[in-house]
Amino acid sequence: MVKTKKPIIGPRRDHSPWYTDERKRLVFEGGIRHWYPQLGIGRPGRKIGDTYVYQLDLDLEFFESRNVVITFPAALVPKDPVVTVDGPSSPHRYSGDILCLWYPDDGDNSCWVKSDGLVGLIDIIRAHLLREAWWRESGEWAGPEAPHGTPI
């Protein structure tokens, strides 16, 4: 018996990263320019499409502002951002100034998910940086903590 290929029915799936689709990207960004007009957006890397990066100086009101770089790997949907920040280290940073924003085994209620959008992610980052600043002054972490294993 000779096997034949089944015909493809319906539209062809696009396997491009989410940020190459302007509509998907604008929905994800959710009016970010209104809240953060200074936000920098780009695709650094060796190959176009490797990553998508957002960069901003985040004002922390009563504490020193921080330079934040949010990097998304090439994927079909925005997920697993790597967030690096300048400034002093804390127990909730990995090497390379990468923030530990949530415990990987936490449920969607404790972690950032793509439906929270970019503004929601920046809100989580701001809360984390405020907790770091408070920790540096008081020695107490103002919020929930998860056990930390070996940093990445």
C-alpha cells in the first residue's frame, strides 16, 4: 500500500514569534506608551527574531529609579521573560542581575501570564524593586517569599 500525504485543509499556521504580528504585539502592549512613553523597544541579537526587548528607566518614587530590560525569547506567545535590572543585588536576584519575580511552581495567580500584558509585567517588576529597596533599608522582605535553590 502506498501512503499519500493528506491535503492541508484550512489556513497555514504561522510559526513566527508573536512580536512579528503587529496586531498581537499591540494587544500585548496594551497602550503601554500612555503609561511609559520612554519605553524602548527592539530586537537586538545576532539574528532578527531571536529575542524581543523592552527597556525603560522605572521610577520608584521614594527610591532610586532603576534601568529595566525585559527580554522575551522567540516564541509563538509572550512567555518566560528574563528581567534584568541595574543597581545593588538582593536575595531575589540571580547572577547577571536577573530578577527572581516568582517561583516557577506557583500557579497563574502568583506568576505573570501573557494575559496580564506588558503593563501587568511592569507592575510586578515595580513591586519587586520596591520590596528590594525596602529590604535594603529594613532587612525585611515586604511580601511573599519562596525558597531559593541554585541561582541560574
